[in-house]
Amino acid sequence: MKNGNTVKIIAATVVVVGVIVWLAVSGMNSDSNKSYYVTIAEMRQMGEKTFTRNLRVEGFVKPESIVKDGSNVTFTLTQFESHDTKATPNPQTLVVRYKGAEPPPDTFKDDAQALAVGKMGRDGVFHATELQAKCASKYQAAPGTTPNTAASPATSAKPAGSKS
């Protein structure tokens, strides 16, 4: 009886190790499951790979380019925020058409940093199935003040949702 139990344990161990090895090898070799993070400029340099890979493209939402249609949205990504000193008069841009189950996040607005996940179409439009947007990380001084003359931390308003 001991030999029967030993054989069962060895067989179960071989099956478990075999499944783990198979999952590891198939996960590493599957290009369709990978999602590469690229800038607009990097994507433009990828050539034909642009059309065959799932990509994550990062940029800033061009002001006044957002056109909403229910939970779908079309917009233009640029390399820099419109007021950034690095922004050029003619930055690289990318038209993105998002069609997803979820509506765009509340933080998705002009000049928001956005990440679109999807595939580049032969039509020149990036077809996104996921959309993420970062909220602004900078706080600007009130109009008519400079950062040094803005309200002190003790008297300034806290960002929405903060707790003290």
C-alpha cells in the first residue's frame, strides 16, 4: 500500500510541476499578451510593429480635441502639455479613438496626462480599449498672486477629498 501512495504523490507532483513549467513558457513566448509602453515619438519609429502589437501610448490631451459620444471618445494626444516650456509649435500628435465598456475617467480633460491601451490602425488612428488619466499634480497660485505670495499652508484650502 505504501508503494501505491508513493506513486500517486509522484504522479501528482509531476503533473503540478509540468503545468507550472508550461504556464511559465507559454506566458514568456506569447507576444499577444504583452503591452509595450511607448511615447508618441517611439511609436512612430516602430514601423510595422506598430500595427501588430498591443501598445500603451502616453501623452497629454490636446486642449479642445475631446469629442465624446456616450462612453466612447475621440481625442488627440500630444507629447507635452500645451503650456509646457518644452512644447513646440508643432508637436507630434496622435488621434485616439477610445471604445470601451467604461466611460473616460473624471480626470480625463484638456492637458491631462493620459495613457491609451490598444492597437494602431492602418487608418492612422490609435484604437484604444482602455483609457487612464492622471490628475494634475501641480497646484497653481490664485490669479493675481505668485507662488511666494499665495496663501500659507495653514490657511490654504485642501484639495478635494483630503482629510485632516
